Amino acid sequence: MSATLVRELAFASSVLRRRPFQCLVQVTNRCNMQCTFCDFWPNGVPASEELSAAEWRDVAVQLAALGRCVVSIEGGEPFVRPDLAEIVRAFGAQHLPLLYTNGWYVDDRAARALFAAGLTQVGVSIDFPDADRHDAQRRLPGAFERAWHAVDAFRAAAPSGGRQVHVMTVLMEDNQHDLEPLLAQSAARGVGHSVTLLSRTGFRRADARRLPAPSVGRTLAALWRRHPHLRTFGDYLDGIDPFLGGGALPACHAGVQSFNIDHVGNVSACIEKIDRVAGSVRREQLADIHARLVRRDEGAGCQQCWTACRGFAQALGGGGTWAAWRDLAGRLRSV
């Protein structure tokens, strides 16, 4: 039995046993870009103040005692850390690490090193099908070209090729009509595609962009049926139009089966609530902090967002829906 399969089965067990199964980590807030919808990059700290690779290794061990998780490694831009492969290796020992990057610093050698360290899947952020608009949003000329180079490098390095690589698109008002050409570009590259609604109300979320029209969920559902490389839970797409239309959302599992750890070790229920710190892994055991989050139950009744991380938690929370298990075993599987 392969190491990946062992980790996948342990993750499935955590979902079925209703244990924590998703953890988002920001390994840095530092970034080489200044995206118009993000306010993390002005709020970084010196590298010496961020959790070290050794501290992340300890977090990974403590996390495994709670549940085997999909660990979303994010920033800022994670590649500003020279020890990124060590962090991936720390989580890859018992969890399923995913990485999200703007692609600027990716080369063939770095891509190979990350998959050798145990990376399960990687997403590269591309929000427009043309360089002019993508680069303007990222406030860095050349960002579009570098992002697609990163996609190619990751696909070549991944043991399962394009199944372990996807483009991540943030859905906004000004790109809601670009979904078809974006999907055509990712299909031509032989990789997957994922989407997330723009978040405008969470802590340190900039509001320079507007959400798409409520009909975008219906459009995405039609695209999902036509494009099997659109690797998003159908359950997530079903909730987009109700959220955008102001309808009620199901109870959120944030803080119970999913939580967030930021670049200095502060733990919160989710990335939207990183200002509501439940504790620090530098001062307490993760199990004690998680127990506090469970008691708080901050997700109950929350209508603040419908981002992909919430969609993941919704689809698999409480043991998961039949449709979510079908999607997880099919279009979302990395091998």
C-alpha cells in the first residue's frame, strides 16, 4: 500500500469519525505581490518572528492526534520562505498537504523538491485569461506568464501529472464572464481548475473588488457538468447562488472540524476570523486550543462567507454527503 493511500485512508477515517479534517495554515503573510482583493501582504512580520519549520513540524504531530487533515499551506506567498519544502515534509508525514502560490518563484527544481517532500496537490492563482488584467490585479508585470510557467513546472514534476495541479480562480464581478476561457486554458495545459468566491468581509480582506452576480452559481454548475477538470465539490457550487442572493446557509463547521493557524502560531476558527484568537501553539497544546474552539462554536449561524475552504468543510462536515464522497473519490482525487 502506497504512503499516499495510507494518508488518504486516515483522512477518510477522520471525516467519517467527525474528527478535524481540514487545517489552513499561513506560513507567512509576506508576499511579492499586492493583490487588490487581499490585505495580508501589508501585515507581515520579519522572518525571524514566523513559526519555524521545526515549530510547524511539532504542529503537524499535534494535529495528527486530533485528526488526519488536508492541510492548506498558504500565505502571503509561501515561496518567500526558503524552508518551504521542510514545512511540506512536516505535514506530508501524516497529512495531505496542499499548497497555494502565485507562481512567481516556481522553477523546475523547486517543483520537484516539493513533490519529493510529500506535496499532495498544488494550486496556482490565475484570475483572468489575459495578462493585462491578471497583472494589473496582482500589481506586478509578468505575473500571468510566471503563473503559467509554474503550472507547467508543477505538472512535469508531479508523480500523477496534472491530477495533482490546478489553477485557482477567485470569482469576482469583473471575471465572472471569463470562466469558460479560463477553463479552456487549464484544460489545454492538462491540469485541473478550482474556484472560490471572493471574500470581502473577513478580517484583513480588502474590498477593492465586488462579488459576482447571483447567477454565477448556475453558470458554474453548467460548466461543472461539461468540464470534468473543474475540481470543485458540486455541493459547494449549489451554495453559491443562495449565498450571493442573501439566502440562509447551512451551519458552518469552522472551529470544530476545520480551523486556521497563522504565521505566528495564533489559532482561530477560520481565516475570516483570524482576529478572534483562541490560543497560540507557541504557548499551549493544540488539543487544548481546539477544545476551546469547539466550546466557542463560532461557526454556528455564521453567514459571513462562502469560500472554497468553507465549501470543503460543508461538503465533508458531519461525516460528509454522498455527493461529496463521490466527488472526492472521482474528480477531486489526486492520483
